[in-house]
Amino acid sequence: MAVTSSPAQAVRIEIDGAAASVDRLRAVTLGGYGHFTAMQVRDCRVRGLDRHLARLDAANREMFGAGLDPAEIRSHVRHALDDDRDASVRVYVQDAGDRPAVMVTIRPPGGLPDRPWRLRSVPYQRPLAHLK
């Protein structure tokens, strides 16, 4: 499926380097236990990619007791991007039973708002707050 800028904002999803079948997607997403990183790809580059990969590796070691191969993650992202030079990419690592599964989603690239953001703080603490 190609990434478009339509209101529907098409999504391309791959799991472990292959297009996500309904059964595989169901198996991975129903586990609900995992971690992720999100990045913007511009002209086939990601600012701070090494930090994204290091964070995925550290979180995976803590949650699943094993590291991740950064070359394998890069390969999955490249494959999912296909010919897209700009995109919003998320890499999810989720419990899939026998071993963690790597799911990559591709969406149209994010943009910046037309005016400055207005923010306010609210009290909240996530469980395992140091993991995304």
C-alpha cells in the first residue's frame, strides 16, 4: 500500500520485514506488551537514528532479556519505506509468544502547525515511565 496524503492517511505495516497478514497482525497486537520509537524520515534520513536504535535495544534488554540487532531494525525500516523518502515511522517491538516481533508502520510525514503550540502541564506518571 502506498503512503498518501489523503484524509484517510494510509498506513503501511510490516512485521519482521514482511507485509502484515491479518493473522500475524492479530497475534502481535493482541499481546499489548512491548515498546516503540517514533521518528520522522526526511530525504531518507533520520535525525538521531543511533539514539532511537540504542533506546530500542536497552528497552528490549530490560523487557525481554535480549538485545536487538540494529542492522536488522534498519533493514526492516528500509524495506517498509520502499521508495518513500519522507515519512512518519514507528518501530514497535512486541511480545509475540516465542520471541519479540518487530512491527514497522509507515505514514505520511508529519508537519508543523501554522501557529505556535500552546502547552500546559498536567500531573501523570506512566508505569515503566523510562520506557516508551
